[in-house]
Amino acid sequence: MGLKSNLHNLKEKYKGTKMAPAFNAIHTFLYLPNETTHNGTHIKAADDLKRTMNIVIMALVPCLIFGIFNAGYQHYLALGEIEAANGFLGSSFWTMDNLIVGLWQVLPLVVVSYGVGLAVEFVFAVIKGHEVEEGYLVTGMLVPLIVPVDTPLWMLAVAVVFGVVIGKEVFGGTGMNILNPALTIRAFLFFAYPTWMSGDKVWVHGAKARDEAIAVAKEAGSSLEGLDAISGETILGSLAQNKGLLDHSVMDMFYGIIPGSVGETSTLLILLAGLFLIFTKIGSWRIMLSSAIGALVMGLIFNGVISSGLITESSKFYGLMSTEFWHHLLIGGFAFGTVFMATDPVTASQTNKGKWIYGFLVGFISIMIRVFNPAYPEGVMLAILLMNVFAPTIDHYVVQGNVKRRLKRLKVKTA
Amino acid sequence: MGLLSKKDAALIKDPLADNNPITIQVLGICSALAITAELEASIVMSISVLFVLGVGNVVISLMRNIIPSKIRIIVQLIVVATLVIIVDLVLKAFAYELSKTLSVFVGLIITNCIIMGRFEAFALGNGPWKSFLDGIGNSLGYAVILIIVGFFRELLGSGTLLGIPVLGDPIEKTGLYALGYENNGFMLLSPMALIVVGIIIWIQRTRNKDLVED
């Protein structure tokens, strides 16, 4: 008797009871449901919600693996124990030490995100008496990738409960949410615990602990030898303070060997994942392309303002405004947000024309918030959440416009 | 028989739960969002509204037969404005710091929908005693929600209650903070008040299905 029949027996045993959804969910997660439809015509397709989500998760796995290595790499680099990696296949990047530190930090984030999120989903399914919805599969993977590596686990757990309950379940569960749940979780963390979500101490594992160690040593009056402060500033944070690109080259930014949230640094891997999603027709190329265009347009406008001399170096916006317009695509979470979050089919616009408008505004507003609001260094989160709210409105006007145009055509014909 | 007849008691009891001005009638939301970051401010605001609404309802009820209906809103405004100015001056005189925290929101009691709503819906058509009870009942209903929201926002947002630290000292890292707990800054921002009020509405309607609108 294998696992499958055991699960099937459990499912049969609890059929019709309150706990049925929980057992059904475990069964159908691992195996294809064995129920068949009997009458009427049906469209048959292999890609149900679970398979769709699995493809997104497959696209996320390279980012996760890279993020694990990067967490370890940034940690050792900041400690000064290794040389900077040269290029994507740099020998000091893909090492066992980096992997171990990264796994030690990142794996708990993944476990907490999935554990807490799925627990909330199961509780709601049992209370509401419906099947467990698959919506959390992708969210659970996105969440650990968009938080700083040192995020305390209990904060993540609180944020996940908040995000899933207030962001999704109160609206009716998967498919009914207005806001992207993963970004709701990040926004909650960001506003609730700003000291853990921004600044120059949270992006590299150990920076905060080192600061505390220095404080303790100072208090005790002991020697500070070997206790240099670690600065793990992100490029965005540095630009916002007019400090330039630090020591990072453009190729570093593209490969992603820079400090940042766990899985969003590597533009290269995100680009590949984006192509994969477009190829499998899961992600919308319209949204991805138009966001990039929107960001570039906004970046160009800012570059134009700089070259026209309206803003001088003394301005606090100078650093980010003078950033070359295409660098904006490489730094911060822009690429990650555009590929994985703006394209969320539930919260994005549904119509093709709407997708163009929606995507363009996501890109445009991201860069605008990035430049004008240094208190919130990452604009893409707020831009996507804002456009999530407007997506149904955009769709409404696109559909109405279509109706009007066709009515006009009808009148011309009949006249 | 107690002090109040059954009908009179209902005037006090209903607004506390099944006809709550904030969670059911959805009035007076603005002040519930704005000043509930601290429990003390919530309590003072509740007392102010209790005074204004209790006295205002009686005054309007006494004048109800001589107010020409065409200008009744203006008359009501004058009554509220007078009472609010009294409250404002008393606060400034005896609780200056608090009055600064509440800032314009004391003045904005004038526009608190609960007050005009009760004048219009109740005091204009009922006697002074009933109007008084109605005013007290509604402001108590308002107070209950304000105090619940203020309690959670101050406890989770600042780790204090009425300004007294209850979860330990965040700087010295004592109590809960020694375990790594941190205050939730989001709780101090107004959107969280909206969410807390939403959760109260959610719980209330889950317990009493009659309140659910389609």
C-alpha cells in the first residue's frame, strides 16, 4: 500500500466531515484528482491552477538558489574574508561556505512563510467549508525572496498572517483579492518594522548583530579589534544619499552580486525567468514590456531634467535623478516586481489594452516614487499596490471604450 | 422595574452593540481613525463627545417645537459649536498637552456625523429625557469602539497603555523586548485604525448574522 492509497483512504474516511478540505488538499497537491466529469461538454486542459502555479515556482527556483548563495557571499564579503567575485561564475561566489550560510538564513524564511501561510489557508478552508485554495503556493515562495535576509522569523509570521487574512481571505480568498498578497505582506513589514526593512544594516546577514557587538564592546570598554562595522547598503539607498554606485559595476548589478532582498538582485536570472513565463504563456509579456517602457520613460524625463540644469548637485534628488535611465531596470526590486508581481493575473488588468496602460503606469510610478521619496527607497512595491487598486477601473474604461466604438460602427452600418 | 423602563434602557443598550454608531451606522469614522493612536486621547475624545451629544440632544429636544424646519441645520450647528467650544476651552485650560494631541479634532466634533445624525434622527422628534438617554447611549457606543481601537493601537504600536509601559522597555530591552519583540509602527498609522475597525465589524457580524447586509 503506497502513499497514494493511504491518502485516498484518509480522504474517503473524512469525506463529508469538517476536516475534509484539509485531506483533499494534501491528496490533490501530490496526485491528480481521480474524479471525472460525467455529462455535458467540457474544455479539457492540463494546466489547472496548481500546474500554473507550479510553473511560476519553477521560474522562481533559480532566483532562490542564487539568493541563497548571494546571502552567504555578501556576508563573507562584508566580513572581508573573501575576494569579490569576478563575473557571474566568479570562483568566490559559488562556494560551499556561501551555500551553508545562505541556507541557514534563507531556508527558515521559506519554511515560516509556507508553514504560517498554508496554516491560515487550511483554517479558513475548514471554517468556510470549501476546498483549500492553491493561491498561497506562489505567494509563499515570493515572500522569502522579497524580504531582507535578516528579517526576524516572528515578524515574517505576523506579516504573513496579516497579508493572507486582510489582503486575501476577507475579500473571499484566492482569485478575489484586490492587492497582491505577497506585496501586502511586504508592505506590512515595511510600515510596521521599518528598522528591519530599510537602512544600511539589514541587507547583509550579520550587519545588525555586528553593530550590537560593537555597542556591547564599547560599553564594556574592551578593544574593538576585529569589530569593524559592516555596511551593507543597497545601491538604491546609496544613490538616494548622493553617494553614487558604491563600488558596484553595471555587470555586478546585472548578475545580481549586490546587497538586496534575498531573491531580487539578479536581473539576469529574473530576465530568464521572465522569458520562461512568457514562453509558457503564464506571465503577460504586455505587462512586463510596458513596465520596462514606463520606467525608461520616467528615467529619461529625469535625465532630461538633470541635463537641462534645473536640478543641481546640491538637491537631495540629484543622486537618483542623475542615475542613467536604464540603470533603473537593474537596481532595486524593479525587475523582480515587474516579472513576478505586476503580472499576477488576479490583481493585474485583464484586457490587453488595459495591460499596456497598467504596466506602463507601474513602471512610470515606480521610478517616480523611487526618486521623489527617499524615505521609501523601493517604489516598485508601492507602485504595484497602487496600480492593483486601479486595475479594475482601467479595465472598465477599456471595455466601455470598446462598447462605444462598436456601437458607433453599428450605427454607421444601419444608417 | 429598575431605574429605566424597558424602552428607555434600549435607548442606551442598542447603540452599544447591534446599532453601534461606528460599526453599524458607519458614522464618526474620521475621528476614530485620527485620534486613536493613544488610549488616553481616545478616552478624552469619548468623554468630550459624551458631553456634547448628551447636552446637545437635550437642548435640541427642548427647542424642537420652536425651531423652524427650514433653518434647523443652522440652529443645530450653533448648539454643537457652542458646546464644542466649551469642551475645547476646558481642555486647553486643564489638559493642555492632551488638547495639543487632539488638535483640530476637538473642533471637528462639530462635523462628527454621529452628533448631527442623532439631532436629526432623534432629538427633533422626542422629549428631553429620551433624547438625553439616546445621546448618552450613542456616545457610549462610540466610546466603546474608540477605546477598543485605542487600546490595541497603543498596546501594539507603542507598547504602553495610558502612557505606562506594559511590555517592558524597548530601549533597555526588558520584558518582552528582551525576547526580540518590537513595536509595530504600522499600528500608529491611520490605515491600521481602519483595519482594526474593520476587524471589529467582521467579528460583530460573524456573531450576529442579522447585521449582514446583502
